[in-house]
Amino acid sequence: MPPMTDRLEAAAKAHREALDQEAAAKAALDQARQARAAAGDRVAAARGPLAEAIVEAARAGVRQAEIVRITGYNRERVRQICRAAGVE
């Protein structure tokens, strides 16, 4: 083959490879978005039972500092959850 054809073939091959990489990256991004959405759904589903458990613990006399330590929430968030449930 003439050198010009070799150069054209090499450029076309590099372009096809780049397109394949782009498609793979798009697929990975779509998969990551789906995983993120699923994780967000699990967090939302777990939030209610956690709030109920926090309120139950507070009503049972568990100290707020202990609730904070166990849940990872800050004191203000625990206070807000308790207040919303009528626990002061």
C-alpha cells in the first residue's frame, strides 16, 4: 500500500478506538448513575426507620450524646428529629 493509505488506515483505526473508548465511558457513566440512584433510594428508605429508632431511644431515656455517637448524626439533627416527634 502507498504510504498515504497506511497513514489513513492508522488514523481511521485510532478514531475507531477512540469512539469505542467513548462508548465504554458512556456506558460506565450510565451504570454509575443507576448505582447512585439505587443507593439514594436505599438511603431514603432507611431514613424513616432510623428517625423512629432515634425517637424511641430518646423516649427511653438514652442520652443524646449516645444517640449522636451511634447514628453519626450531629446533636442538632438528633434534636430536630426528636422535636418533630414531640420529644423535647
